[in-house]
Amino acid sequence: MNRLTWYGHATLGLETDAHKLVIDPFFDENPAASTTADQIEAEFILISHGHGDHIGDTFSIAKRTGALVISNHEIATWLQKQGLEKVHGQHLGGGFQHPFGYLKLTLALHGSQLPDGSDGGNPCGFLLTTNNGKKIYLAQDTGLFGDMRLIGEEGLEVAVIPIGDNYTMGPDDALRAVKMLQPKTVVPIHYNTFDLLKQDANAWATRVESETDSKVAVLKPGEQLNF
């Protein structure tokens, strides 16, 4: 069984094949977070881009748990310079067989400047094929792009996509994304953290389920989806 947890904003937990992953760990300064960084256990940390609300609590969690941090090459190198030894750099379109599955970095339309102003390389999403054959797409922060159709051709069990607008896709573009991705289940993220990202996820879910064959799992921070 695989278990996805939404902790609020774009922060996720994924348990698969007895491995524990945390994606974009933003807890202690996240007003929507359902828990704190010191409560999180992780073997692996995935970082989609360099913004502070995604790098977040990477250092404290990685140092306490010994987790391997996976991101693009620029962020991985920057983390090493900050004192983290266990990092793995990849790049867009490149995949690697990790203990938890085959992870490929996908395109994302966004920025990636690091908190100190350093170049964070290209932002990314994640396409994971778990060891039990389930495909999960974590879009993280991105605008709509046509190659989502190619990602959908993989045959997705779950797609996690932003709906908050302003910095990422809004509800209309997110609906178009679902039509291209065609996942069995879609989980909306990156909304309602701040007033600027205020959205009605249940209304969006109604639209998605009326116009596509995908089911929507609207989670509250801390809630889980088993698949």
C-alpha cells in the first residue's frame, strides 16, 4: 500500500514500500501546516525548487533523521555547501532508481532562486514509479504546460497539482491539467495557505469530476490518501 499525506501548502509525505519520503518540507513557518518539523520522520527528502516555502525545514529534518535529499544539481550542490553531506542531484528528464522507486524530474514552469539569492537551477516536478508499479506525479509549483499530456500517457494512479493561482496554476488551468494528465485520482495543493492563494477546493473538485473521469481527493492538512 502507498500512503500520501498533505501537510498543507505544497508539503507532502509519501510512504511506499516501507520507505518514508517528505516533499518540499515547509512546516515551522507554514500557517497551514498540520504538524511541526521535529515530528517528521524521513529517509528521503525531495525538493522541487529553491524558494523558501519549499526548502523550508530541509536542514533540520535532514540533520536529525539522516535523510538523503534529492533535488536538481544546483540545489544539491548548494545544500552540500551549507553542510548537508547526503544529497543526490538529478536534472529535468533524468531518472534514477532509488530504493523507493524510479524517480524522474519533470518540467515545471516556475522560479527557483534560493533563499540567499543563489541560482537554484531549473524548478521541477516529480514522476515516481513505485516498486509496486504505481505512477505518481507530483507537479509541485508550476503553471500549465502542454507536455503534461505526455506525463499522462504514463498512466497515472495519482496526480498532485497546485490550484492556488497567482504563483502557480489556478483552478481553470488546473482543470485543463487534469484533462491532459488523466489520473485515477487528483489531489489539489498550494492553496489557502495565505489569502493570496484562497480557493474553494470542493467547488473545483465538483468541476473536475463533472468534466473528467478522475476522482478528486480534497484533503485537509494532515489527512491521508491510501492507494
